[in-house]
Amino acid sequence: MFFSGDPTTRKRVDLGGRSSKERDRQKLLEQTRLERNRRLWLRQQNSAALKIQKYFRGRKVVEVERANVREQFYKNYGKDCHHVDRHCFGPDSEFLRQLIFFVNAWNMNDFSVLVETCRFIQHFVRESGDVVELFAGTDYLSNHSLVVYRLKRLSFACIQAIHHNRNQLKDQLLMTGEEPSASTAILLQALVLILDPKLPWACKTVGYLLQRNVFSLFREVILTAKENINANGSFGKVSALEHVLACMISHVGQSPCICTNVDPQWSFSFQILTIPFLWKKFPYLKEVFASRSLTQYYTNQMALCVQNHANVLPTDMLNEFPGYACILGNILETTGAALSQPDCSFEMALDLAAVTTFLLEALPPIKSSSRESSTVGEDDMIIGDESVEIVLDDNLQQQITNAIDSRFLVQLTNVLFGGISTAHGSHNEGPDDKEVAAVAAACAFLHVTFNTLPLERIMTVLAYRTELVPVLWNFMKRCHQNQKWSSLPERFSYLLGDAPGWLLPLSVFCPVYKHMLMIVDNEEFYEQEKPLSLKDVRCLIVILRQALWQILWVNPSAHPSSGKFISNTSGHKKHPVEAIQSRVGTVASELLSQLQDWNNRRQFTPPSDFHADGVNDYFISQAVMEGTKAHDILKQAPFLIPFTSRVKIFTSQLASVRHRQEAHGVFTRNRFRIRRDHILEDAYNQMSALSEEDLRGLIRVTFVNEFGVEEAGIDGGGIFKDFMENITRAAFDVQYGLFKETADHLLYPNPGSGMIHEQHLQFFHFLGSLLAKLYLSWAY
């Protein structure tokens, strides 16, 4: 235990049980692995360097060869192509082979040669009238591969040349093919000749161009073009660029066309239809696009793709021209013609409703000066984590609102509901798939339309010029009678799978039917039973009562992610179910209140039909307290609660207020001097400004006679009772003009009271306050 003086150290022992040889082996393996990775990285680096060298070396070789071919071309045909004849375009000539090899859109000499070549093509075609013979000779079948290859490259070279020089040629981009000196018109007119759908190579050539994403090039050309085409003397004529686009959009990959489908991001729908006010620039293209087959194809394409590819819409426009709004305006402006055709298909109407629903939902609400109050979405769109306010251009807003006019709504609903009868099937049978699809599409579109467009423009049209109300009512009645609501959301693509099936139909039916009730008179409603029979109205009351109770009390917040977009398994953006629930809660309560008014005028159903089944002692105890769901229901939809229960709630509230006032020693006293011969005017002038707390307090009244002398007596309750009796007798006297009397001596508010008293509405409000004070005095 003591130091022995031996300076040697003890041998170290590895507690892990490994020998030094094992440690050396692990270290060697790690070093070997690192060295192997280093050598691999060096090999990859050398290989990449060799590829880069070969690429640049290859480019230099190609450029040298192009320069040689260009010189040879000039020697054979001249820099101005003055040695060119019609035989130069044949399959045996070197003219096109050399041209498409060296032509470069960035080279102005090549651009000039390309323009001259296209000028010769037009000249020779006008002479012979045969495009196929010009390029293929007398035997197209033997030379078709070579001809198609050359025309593919030549067509793309023309488009590249126009695109690259678009800024210098912006004044020529929208010229017609009749301008002999316009280089862009010459290039585009040659494209029109080459891309003629009747030619045997048209599909393959257009397919090649689509694979090269030429619509994106055309988009930049159109946005660069000078819009004032009148200055060029081409007003009322079809531009060459418009002719080229018209030739290309007919290639949709369906028989007889054999073009392959392209990525939707680079398609005509996403690149060209997103240009604002497209049809003002190209009215002829609008006519071509509006044909039934093309409209149906592109609408179906957008219905399948727009939701999945919404993030790749072009963003090269100003914020006031978002791609959503531009494509929506252009689609709506053309689809009306397709919907008006007698052979318009049901499937196209479904696709159109799906596309417009998605695009309308992406827009902020379009306001008007007299817009009705309604439940709308936020004015902001959420992009990532930032909130960006969207303000549409005024002209773009006008384009959209003008397109969704009465004619469009009538046509769309007629096509969707054309095969659905208002007496469809037996009431013991549920809706079939077609009816569900039609109702789902129409309701989703109209729900978003209500949230986006001014309601006053469309409500009357939907109510009286379409079959919307009878079709929706027949649908809802059979679903209610067969208790098949739960199976509908699976087919309602606009909603989550667990949302109730009545939610979306009610959001559309209630405001439209409510609008109809505002116009019909008593004879139409009670005697003629329009717009629904009284039996159907009783059934509607039950549906609305159950739905409203479900929304307000049973399941008021079924989806806790309020304010966020909810996605289904397919990843499509969905409108918040909470927003639809809120809207249905509002419109259903307004409609039920309106129906209760009709029932109060002339009873057609027992008052108990308006009462919810779940009003119990627990609900009453909750309704007394402010801030609870039951209290909110009491304010929003009091007709759901039986009168006796409302009396209990009111009495409990009064007791609670009285107890609270006594606990805090609050006894408000107010003294008023009232002239007996002007009792109503004096009471209104002095008491109408009293607060709610003041009305709950004590009120002392002193009467003043006709000489201005206060009458003797102390108000211990009797004078106030006398005051209440006299003021109610005066106010309810038909001679005063606020009320009128029925044949059986019942009072009702005088419709002409405003002609007698300027402040007639304030008088009615004041009388209600006095009656409440009278009840409070009797209760205590």
C-alpha cells in the first residue's frame, strides 16, 4: 500500500473484454471504409467532369457543324432564299433538312431565312392548292416518316422564333395572315397550313408540339401582344395566332385524333384559359371552343385535374388577376352555349358544376351595394402560413357575375334535373344514383354561389324559373320518410363522409323557399297551397325542426377544426363543414320563424310541431344562464321551446336578477311627471331612454293635471298601477292609430301606423318594454 519506488506502470486492462488486437481490427475496418468512400467520390467526380467536357466539346462540335451547314445552305439557296423553288420542299431535297438542322431562333439571319421559307410555302400552296404534294411528292406513304419529322421540327422552329422575338414584334402578334409584310403573320399563317386538321400528319405534328409545351410559349406571346388590334386594320378579322390555336385545341386525344395526352400543367386549359379576358382577344377561338365536343372534353379534363393541380396554375399575372378567377370567367362565358344545346349531356353538366364550384370557392365574396346578409366565407385566402387579401379586378368581377346570369342558372338546372321528375318514384323508394349526383352537384354549386355572388341577382330566378324547389323537396321528403340520410354523404363529394346528408340540400332549399314565401299571398299559400301543399309544409317543419335542434343543441361543433379546410382521403380541399352548419342554422331558423308566422295567421298545423323533443329540465336550467348553448337557442330559435318552458325560463331569469340586485343593494328609483291628457307622449319622451337596469328598478309616477299642478298622493304602487292601466288603454285604442281591430274584436298592428306617427316603430318598442315592466311588477 506504500510506494515501492518502482517507476514502471501497470498494464492497462480493457474492461470491455476486448484485446488490443480486436481494437486494431475495428480501427482498420473503419479506415478501409472511409478510404473506399473517398475513392468512390473521386471516381464520380472524374466521371462528371468527363461528361461535362464531352457535353461542351459536343456542343462546340455541333455549333461548328451547324455553321458549316448554314454556309452550305447559303451557297445552294442564297441568304435570301432567291434560289428556292417548289421542288426544294420535296422529300428528295436537302433544303428543309439543312434548314431545320441549323436554324436558331436567337439568330436574326436564321429568323429571316425562316420567314422567307414560310412565305414560299404559302406561295406554292396558293399556286397548287395541294399541301401534301408540296412536302411529300406523289407518294406520301413511302415518305411519311421523313415528312412528319421535318414538319414537326419546322413547326416548332416557327413557334420558337415568334416566342423569342415577341417583344420586338408585339405590334404584329395579333395581325391577320393577310399582312404581306408582317413576319409573325407569315410564320403563323404557314403554321395554319401545316396544322390543318385534314392533313395526314396533323395529329403527329400537334402531338409533338404539345410534348414541347408550346401552350406555355403561346401564353407568353399572347400576354406580350399589343391589344389594340384596330390600329392595324384587322378589326373583325381572325388573327393568324387565333387560327393556330383553333387548329390545336381540336386535338384532344379522342377519335379520330390520335394525339397523346399531356401534363395538365402545360395544357390549353391551364396555360391559355387562365389568360384574363381571353375571348375579347380571340372571338373566333371562343366559337370553336364553345362547340359541344370541345367544351365537354375540356370541362371533363378540368373537373379531373383542377383540384389536384391547382398549385401549378400560372402565377405570372398581377394579384388582382388570379388564375382561379381568370379560368372561371373564361369557362362561364363559353359554357352557356353548350348548355343550351338539346344534346348537352348530363355528365357535362356535372363536370361543369364541379369545376365552377371549386373555382368559385377559391374566390373572395363579390360584393354589391345592396347585397343581402348571408353567411359568407372570409375575404382572405390562406396560402401557407400567411393571410393574403384577394381583391379581384373590377372588370374580372363583372365578367364572372355577368356569366352567372339567369339564363345560365336556368340552363344548368334544366340539364341537371332534366331526367328527374318532381313525382319521381314511390315514396317508399330512396333516390337513385343519378338523382343524388344531380342534387349534390346543384347544391354544392349554389351553396358556393350564395357565398360569393350577390343574392338579389339569383334568388328570384331559382325560385320561379327553375325546378329547384320541387326537385329538392321531393328528394328531401323521400330521404326523410325512408330514413336514408346517413347513406348520402358518401356520394356527396362536397362534404365529409360523417356530415349529415340533409346539411347541403337544406343550405340551398331554405333561402330559396324563404324567398318564395316573401312574395306569395294568403290565397296562394292557404287556398292554392303554393309553392308547397300544406301537408308538405307540415313535413318540412318536422325536417327543419330536427335539423335545427341537431345543429344547435345535439351536435353544435361536430368538427373541432373550425376555420380550417378539411380534406377527404383524396386530398381535395373541402369547404368547412362548420361554415355550412352555421349557414343552415341561420336559414333554417329564419324559415321556421316565417312558417310559424303563417301558422299564427291561420293555423294549419299544431303549434307543438315547432317544439323540439329534447327540451327538459336540464335544458331549462341551462337556458337561464347566459353564455350557454341553451341560452343561445332561446335567442336564435325560441319557437323550438314550448311556451310553458319559456315562461319557466323567464321566471327563473327574473328571480335570478332580483336576487342579484338585492344582494348588491341595487334599488334604482326613477321619478316622472306625467300629464294625463298626454300620457303616452310624456311617458315615451321620459322613459324611452331608460336602460334595462333602470326598467328593472322602481318607477315612481306623479300625475300633472291640465293646470300643470301635481296631483296629491304618494306612489306606493297604486299610482303606478293607474299609470299602466291608462297608458295601455291609450296605446291600444284603435283611435290612436297604432293598432286596428278585427271582426271578432282582436287587435293587430296597424300597417298604416307610419302615416299617423313618424316614430311608430319606436312606440311599438316602448310598449313592449312597458308590458315587460308590467309583467315584472305582477311577478313580484
